[in-house]
Amino acid sequence: MDLAIGVDIGGTSVKCGLVDRAGSVRASWDEPSPKSREGFETLLRKAVAAWPEAGGVGFGCKGILDPVTTEVIRSPGPVAFLEGLRLSDLAGGVARTAADNDARAAMMGEILWGSAKGRRDVLMFTLGTGVGGAALVNGKLAIGAAKIAGHLGHVTIEADGVECICGNRGCLETVFSAKAIESAALRAVHAGCDTALATREVTCEAVFQAAAGGDWVAAGIVRRAIHRLGAAVAGMLFVFDPEAVIVGGRIASAGDALMKPLREEIYGRTRRFLGRDVPLVPPGVADNTGVAGAAALVMDL
């Protein structure tokens, strides 16, 4: 297939694009996420009509999807109306369709065109508002019996931690995510701590910037968050023994402020038993909108 449409379904917006065999997005647009199935069908018809040369449509959607049937099993939040629907049924007669969780879709893009290409065992973390993940195991994308394999953000870090959206307590994303970091910063501000964060909008990016500038409160928040992320990744290295770990997402844009201490934390926890340094690498796919990954699901290279 030379061209495919990628559709990334998010709670805020739906991104659509035309993707070629090299993983390049030829054209794209995005619109606010529809509030109903009818609205989504209208949006999808627009995409199919815009790019009739496409040989198929691939969907990436947050939540739990069945990649065999394309059914949305669970997607809490603004697009919950898609639950129970097969995305292939909404594609309006397109001959070939595929769908999966957005993080596994991103990993498929990395397998075809990015940092997982040519490798057989890779973990991927997408660090953003929450923590997404995917696992390439022995050359195959892990799916699991209930289709939830790869939800690395829901590994338990604190057995008696705070409640998570998934129903568990103390998940990784409750201690390391943009939401978790911003919540910790807001608690410090509300407690009256002496921090520059009290005079600016509290975002994850602002916390990392303040930490880099020597703010002791922000530095402590970042240090504790990375300490916990490193512990989680180290444990997963013993389970999966990957060739590499791909680290992407919004928080990864912090660069060395995240990656240098994260590497040190992981190496310190694994060097004795693992006996090697597992590389942490950025995504190799240039597109960071989710469109290329979604299209990768339906590509036949």
C-alpha cells in the first residue's frame, strides 16, 4: 500500500492525515473531537473523500481496543460514545481498515519507520498527561488476552498509593505524569512553599524549567518523579529484557533534564543483575501527532 489515512482519536481533537510508505505525512488536518457517533462518521467521511487515493484507514484511539475486530472496548472520557462500536464500520466502504490503542499504534510506526525498526524486543513509553506504553516481544506487538497489554502506566509503584483512573491504586501514572507533577507543584504552592511556581501558571513544563533554574521545590518534585519512573522502568527491564526503551511524549521534550537522571536511576538499579546498559532512545518517527502511527496499522510494507 502506497498511501493510507491515519486517524488519531483523542479526547480533545481528532487528527487525520495522508501517510506514504516512508512514514511521511503528506497532508493533515485536525478538528475538535465530535460529541456523537454521527459527528464522528461525518468527520471520517470528510477524510476519506479528501484522499480517495488512500488504500486504507488506520485508527489510533486511547483506551482498550480489539485490533482484530477494531471494536472500542473501553475509552473513558469525551469519546466514550465509541465504546462497543467497530471503527471499521464507520469507515464508509473503505476496503482495508485497522485499529488499536494509540500507544500501540505509535509503536507500530516505530516498528516500520523508527527506533524499533530491525529490533525484536523493545519497550515504549509515551510520557504525557498520563503514561502510555507498548511492548514489542520477540518480534510481535504484545496484545494480551483482554487486549490491554502494554498499559505500562498502570504498573503499581505504590501499593497503598492514590486512586488511579483504571481502578487500581499507586499506578506509575499517578506518580509520574504531567498530571502528577502538576498536582505535586500545586500542593506545594497551596502549602505556601517558597517557590517561583507561585507566581506563574503551573504546568509540567514550568516545573522542569523552574527546577533547571535552581528552584528547590520544583527540583524536589522532578527528582522524586524521576526516581519513581526509574524504579518502574528498571522492573520492566527484568521482565522484558528489551534491546532498547523508546521514551517519547510531551514530558520527553525536557531532554537531558529528564533523560540523564533517568538513565542513572535505571542503571543503578539494574547493572548488577542485567549486566548491560539498555539504551533509552527517542522516537524515530518524525510525526508526533499520532497520524503516522495510526496509518502504520494498515500499511503492508
